Amino acid sequence: MKKCCVLIPYYNAGHSLIQAIDSIDHDYITPDIIVVDDGSEQIKAADILREYKGVLPIKLLELKFNQGIEHALNHGLTVLGRDYEFIARLDCGDICKNNRFQKQLKFLEQNPHCFLVGSWVDFTDMDGQKLYTVAHASDFELLKKKMFLNATFTHPTVIFKSQVLDTIGLYPTDAPAAEDYAYFFKIIQKHYATNIQESLVSCTIDPNGISTKKRKTQIKSRMSVIIKHFTLNRYSIYGLFRSALLLYTPRSFTIFLKTFLRPSR
């Protein structure tokens, strides 16, 4: 079994794929990069990867037609996931920093009871200007409670043990645009997880991204996940109410609040 792979779904993303790959630190370990082209029609990953000049090993999987990110991720996990001890996530255009892989992999190696580790994350606009930092908690019990309010892990920051594939399975396909939220909710019901208290990834808020274009679908999926795991406490009740409120709140307004109300870090 190899040590680590980085799973990157791709759909017409162009050179932002290479941008993401080039940001991966490999002094501590050299991870394999698994790119899953989700049926791109305009700009295929194969064409972009021909221009890659780096040292990281690339494995390309291609779906014949576009099926959605959860299916692309599951294809990568099904075909190659069990070949590795750890599976990291990254999206096209997102940037790893501060020796992300060294810090997260060392943490997982030193804490074998931990099955998933994320980190804080900086969000930037399309010009690369920082908007705000999401500082996720590290305390496991608090993470489980806050999961009812919002995702307590940011998808492109996580690394998880491939053992999760045997205990939890693949990404759920019944939570469109919120497959990560549903997956992490299932993982923390069985396994310990935490976040490193440092920003190790920068993510771009893309007006054409899933969280913007499929916002209402994503929120409805999150509500279904909350209901599935619902327990009678203030976190569940408030989380369901909060999600219902967000259905009618423009994303631009929530970004404005996060940008100006979060303390700078």
C-alpha cells in the first residue's frame, strides 16, 4: 500500500488544475495525484496535463459523460482509493500552503486514532485577494455539535484514512452539491476527526462554482442531512432553522457578512 494520494475532480477547469497540483508540497512525501475528468467537453484534463512540468506522479481517470462531483470522487475512490493509506482532497484552483501535507500527514501518523484531519482555510476572490479565514474548531465533541450548524471541515483541506472506505463507504449520492457535508457527517459518527489550527489551503470563491450556482440545491441537501441525523438539542434545532433561513439569503450577502464580521487572522 502506498502512503498518500491527492484526489482532484476536474470538469472543464483548464489550467487551474496545474495551479492546484503545483501548490502541493512534496518534501516530506511525494503523493500520487489522481485526477478524475468528469466528462469534460470543452477543455479535457488530458490536454491540460500534457503541459504539466512538475515531479508529482499523475494518474488520470476519465468518465465518458458528466455525472457530478460525487460520482467523479467515487470513481476515483473505487478504482484507486484502496491503493493508499491516506486520501487527500483538493479542487482545481485551490492552493496548498504552509507545508500542508507534511503537517497533516505527520499528525495522522502520530495520532493513529484520528481518521480525518482538516485545517483552517482562507477564502479569496477571483483575483486572489483574501476575503476571510474560516477557523474550524479542533475539539471533536464541539465539531460534532457544530456540524448541525455548518460544515466543520472544508472539503479541499481534508485528508482521511482509506479505511473509511470499508467502514463508511463512498460519498453519498443522495445529497447533491453537499456530498462532502453528508460524508463527513457519517464519518464523525464512527471515527475521531479534527482540524489543524492553521490555514493550510486557500480556496477561491468562484461565481460559477457549486456553492454559488447550486446554492439552493446544496442548502436543501444539507437540511436533509440534518434531518437524517437530527437529535433534540439546540444545535439540531438552530441548524435546521439556520439552513431554512439561508435558502432566502443571497450568497453575496453571506460573503459580505463573513468578510466584514470575521476577525482577521
